[in-house]
Amino acid sequence: MNSTPRSRDDGATAREPAGDPEMVLVGTLPPGCAWSDFPTVVAPVHDTVIHPVNVAPPHVSRPEALNTTPARSVGRWSAGWLGRMTRRTAALVLLLVVLWFWAVPFLFPVTSRSVVNARTVQIRAPIGGDVTELTRGIGDPVTAGQPLMRVAGRRFDPTHLSTLRTRRAELIARRERLDRDLKDTLAGEAACLAELERYKRAMVATLRATNREVEARVRIAEIEHDGAQRQFGRVQELSVRHAVGVQEHDANRDGVTLAKAKIDLEQAALSRTAEDLGAAEAGLFLNRDTSHPQIQVRDLALKIPRLRAELRETEQLLEPMAEAVRAEERRVDQLTDAPVSAPVSGVVWKRPGNLKQTVAENEAVYEVADGTTVFVEALLHQRYLHSVARGSRATVILTGGTTLTGRVRAVRTPNPDEVEAGFALSLSDRDVKQVKVVIGFDPPVADAALIGRHARVLITGADPTLVERGVEWLFTRMRF
């Protein structure tokens, strides 16, 4: 049978030799296979016998392809085996990855709907006025006590401050007057006491002289009494002899009686003088008019306690009045120029106010995310409620590859209409099947730069088992 050569794709050719009852097919085989591996096929049509012929690749010459050695066959078989194993390994790995992504979320609480959150503090204008200074912008870090803004007030009423200052000035003047009067009174009392002391010394000296004089008169009276008694004795002797008359006798007897009475009189005067002297030495003046120094001392002694009481009362009134004036001055100063500082350390999350803006009293100008309250907020399906509880361990992978650990602080089902006004970010979801989980870092992290970072979370038991620790290890390595 006559035939002509035909060309096929990929270097495959077919040829029918003229006058040859056998048909020879030439083609390519898969890697690792040779025509010698297949049996000879005899076609029943036209009694044609088909023999497989080894064909070399297009870039190999046909004589070299026909000279196949056993080593080359083994190499080709090995390359084919490695290719099949590579394809099977890749398929197995792909299957394991698919199973991992399907099984882990089904068996363990895993979510990517989570974010690093923090509580926010609103900084409001203390007065109404114009914003004259804003020191920080959105995203800038702040520290507690750092000045943030300044507000200048437009209108204020100083009448109350003037009234308080006038009242304070009156109290100060009254205190000064009372203090001066008290000092003058004390000085006058000291002078009166000195004068009284001098008067007392003079009176004592006078009474002592009078006492000595009375004592002398007593002695004189006693001497006269003794003389009168002696004279009466002589007269009485003469009267017995009838040498004197009765009249002379009676006159001498009366002289004795008179001398005795004079002694009694002088002794009484001496006793009175001694009493006056003792009282004068004690500061008392008996049987005499009250002296001027005594009157002054008594009056001043009554005036001093009254002045001290009034001075003490004035000082007690002046202290709260001074505090009220200082408070009103601070209020007026704040109304004219009110600086505001950051109450917490963190990062400026929002800044509704702008420079030169007119703000009302208590209007929010800054919103600072507190860096000391950083936590992770995540949403999980409620089917995980049986395995998620307070104290459960959480593995958190932040965007960028940072891995942190923490503990579940709260688990709650939020209201669909709930808005967390005190949080920097809101993860509100109207899906009632979701549960909100709040995770605190362990150890605590006070880094305001993490706020707003997306995170992926895996939650295990409070004391993870060996399997859970293995899942955590794979979770951190595969960046699920």
C-alpha cells in the first residue's frame, strides 16, 4: 500500500512504507514511558502489524533517540515518579489547608472581626469664647497634664468680684483697727498697772509711817498711864494720912483712868493702821476712795477681752471671705483666659474644634483615647458561648504580624442599637447572633499606637490543653 509521510502536532509523525504490509506509527510518549513497555498490537485491518517505535524529542536527533539505554530509562522513570509525588504532595497540602480553614473555626472560637480599642475622654471647653490655641492634632500622642488648648472668654460680669473685694477690705480694716486698739489697750493697762504700783508703794510707805507714829503715841500713852498710876499711888497714901484733900485724890484717880483710855484709843488706831498697811501691801486700800489708776485698770481689764473676742471673730470672717475672693478671681481669670490640659495619657482620637473657632461652654474640643485602657474587642458567633467565658485565654495577632496574649474580661450580647460612646471604635452589629467579647492584654499593654489596629483572635480555655496549645502554635505560624 502506497503512502506519503504526514506531519502531526508536537512532533508526532505517521508513515506507511510503500509496498510494506506493516504500519509503523511514530509519536511521543509521556515522560518516564517507552514504546518498549507496551506489547505489539496487530491490527486486523488489512493484516497490518503495528510496532511501537521510540521517538526522541524534537530537539534530539532520531539516531540518538533510537539508541535507548537502561540508565536513561531509569532516570526518566525517576523524574516521572518525582513529578507524580510533587503533584500528590501539593494536593495533600492544599487539602490540609482547606481542612484547617474549615475545621479550626468550627471547633475553636476564631474571629477576624476584632479591633484594638480603648476608652476615650472628651475634653470640653470650660467657658464659652474663642479657641486661641490648639497644641495637638489628630493622632498626636499626649501625656497627662500636657497643655492642649486655650479659650479666651468674651463677656463676664465683675460686679460680684468687686463686692467681695470691698467686703474683704472692710474686714481687713476692722481687723487692723481692733488689733491697734488691743495693742493700745494693753499698753494703757501696763501703764495703769505701773501707776497703780507706784500709788501702792506710796500708800504703803504712808501707812507704815502712820503706823510708827501711832505706835509712838501708844508708848507715850502707856508712859503717861504709868506716871498717872504712880501719882495716884502717892496721893492715895497721903489721903490715908489725911494729907491731901478728897478733890485732889479724885483728880489723880481720873487721870489714871484717862491715861488708860488714851492707851486703848491709840492701840485701836494702831490696829486700824496695821490693817490698812497689810491691805495696801496686798493691793487693797481700805477706808479710802478708789484711786484713778485702780479705775483705769479695772476698765481696761474689762475692755481687753472684748477687743480680743471681736478680733477673733473678724479673723474668722476674713478667712472664708478671702477664699471666696480667690475663687471668684480664679473664675474671672478662667472666663478671660482658660487653659486646658490633658487629663490622661494617650493619643488624640478626634478633634471637633478648630483654631479661632467660637465654642460654647462645655462643648467638646478634643477626644483623647486613654492609652492605659487598651483592650481588644471582638465579635463571635453565639455558638461559642459554651467555650468562651471570663478568664479564657486569647491569642491575638495584630495587623503587621505582632502576636500578643490576653484574657477574656467580659462576654455579653449587645443591643443591636447600642453605641459605645466611651470607646474609640464601635463594633456594633445588628446581627443578634453575634456576641461581644472584651479581651484585656496579659501582661497589660499601655501603647496608644495600637488603638485601631485590626486583629485576629483565637480563644482557648483558661488553662489550655496540649491540643489547644498545638492549635495556638499553628494559629501563630499560619497567620490564620
